Amino acid sequence: MLFRSPPTIAPYLKEIGRGKDGARSLRREQATDLMARLLDGRLSDLEKGAFALAMRIKGETPEELAGFMDAVVPRTLALSAPSPAVVLPSYNGARKLPNLTPLLAALLAREGVPVLVHGFPEDPARVTSAEVFEALGWGAAHDAAQAQALWAAGLPVFMPLQVLHPSLAALLQLRAVLGLRNPGHTLAKLL
């Protein structure tokens, strides 16, 4: 079956925006097309909000997530670790308990495993991994060359999502406006 991309995302919204019980899932190629448009800045703020709210109510299917990732992966900063790397998403930080993600990253790095931790540098309500990395004197990598230099020094790497995938970071920032998470949160954890 040949897939033809519609001129607007209205047909996609019509499928996913029918409410909790009436919504239908997108096929993988439709999900890829929709996410590519969003990540490439081809949607209005209204369309982004409609997408985020509709998906929050409907929920993502595995096929939709696979399609979304098909759009996310090629737009991610290319990194070349010296050997297979462990990638640790770190988005929630710690409110009351210690944030142990940097400790895990340090223990893996001590064993010679390249580690990439990604997330947001700041969160007013939590202690972020970025803040722990900074306190330990490791800082953050702001490009691929810095990441490679840190790996060469045997250190774990923290990279802000704004560097690793700026358009995905923008999708996650919709939470501040809408007050709800959206598929971007799951996609960031799947990177």
C-alpha cells in the first residue's frame, strides 16, 4: 500500500483526537510523517498543542512509537563512542531522595564503558543529573567533540537534550505550557 502524506495534519488529528474510546491509532508511516513535521518545525503552535493533547488522552501504541522514533533518530546528534555506549535518560531528577543516575554513570565509566546521560540542565523542583555532574567537576558536553574528549578521559558524559536533539527538547517543553506530558517524554527515554 502506497503511503501519501496529507497536505495538513488534520486527517491525523481526526483519527487520534476522537476521545479516549473513539480514537484510532496511526499506522507507522503516518506516525513517522506526523512526528517529522513536528520536529522539522512545520506545525503551528495550535497543531502542536492539538497533537499533544490528543495523544495524551489516547495514549501511544507500540506502532506509533516506532513510527515516531523513525522520525526522531535521524534528527539526533550523531555521536561516536569508542565502544558500545550505555545511554541513560535522566529527566525527572530527584525531589527528596538522592539522584543516583550520575553515580551509576560513574561506576560504568570506571569499568571502561562509555556512558551518555541526557536530560535537562535545570528543574526548579528537582536536583538534575546535570547539576550533579557540574558539582563533580565534569560539566556537560555541548557538541560531539566534547563528548568524545570526555569519553577519551574515561568520564561519563552529560549532554543536554537541547544539544542532543533540539526539536525533541522543544516538544518536551510543551509540558510547561500545557501542563501535561506528551509522546516526546517517552521518545526522549527511548533515545
